[in-house]
Amino acid sequence: MQVLQAGNQRYLLLELETELVERIATQSGFACKIEDYPRSIVAELSMEDRKAPLLLFDAADPGNLGWFSRCQFYVDGQTGAVLQTPISLANLKDRGGRSVPNSVRLQIAKELPESFRLPGKQPVTEQVVYSVLASLLQALLESGVGVCGGTVVRPLAGRTEAIGPRS
């Protein structure tokens, strides 16, 4: 990890290894395609053999209350940011524009403000980011990840259709 001074701003530059990100994803059971950029790592993750969708659900739907009470991670539905982490999540789409139920795209930021803290005011290091990534992937498979508001990130599990008449 390095610290970059830009005027009066200081940033943490994480030295994340794509091989480790790929290993964490494959150990969790995902097939992955990784691209390394100067400011982020982007990973397209899929579980081809999984019959059920990944556990990404609408946190506002009362029918998903059981999932909401168990989940450890929440995604801002407007931006895709996994709250209190340096990770963003997006749906992967098929040719028809529908979300693929067993696939997601993750972006892990390598450049963060020096003041960025994880839950519990834990400072950010590469090892902590790897641990958070592994926990997030397990949550997508076992305990669930809640989508809060917005229409950019679409839920994959639980009640996913809007209530009311169709247009």
C-alpha cells in the first residue's frame, strides 16, 4: 500500500493482486474473468452450475424480510456501491437486456481517500480487502446481499417483480 499526496488530499493506493482476487473467486465456486486497470480491478463472476439465482435481493420488499435480517452487506441500488467497502456491484445482462441470475460484475477500487474506513473504523489494507471480498462472495451464495433503493442494480433473488399493473 502506498500513500499519494495530491495538494491537500491524501489517497491510499492499494496494491491488489489480480491472481489473489481470482483465487478467492474460484475458491468460492465462481468462474471469473478479471481485468486490471490503474484505479480498479473489474471481475465478472458467474456460477454456471447454480440452479438458484445469486442471493441479491430487494431489501425494501416486506416479502424479503427474512433475508434482510440475515444479510451482512447492502448495495446502493443507485450507484452499485457495496456500502462501507471499496467494492461496487453490477448486474450482468444477457443479449435481451435481462439480468443474468447467476452472474455479477464487481469493481474493487485501488485508490481510496485516506479517511476511508471499513465497519468498526478498521483501516484499509490489501489483506482486509481480500477478506471483505471473500465474505461478500459467500454472502451472495449463502446469507444474501440486500439492494437498497434505486433501479441501477436489480435484485436477482426473492420477490423481484414490481407490484401493480404492467405497462
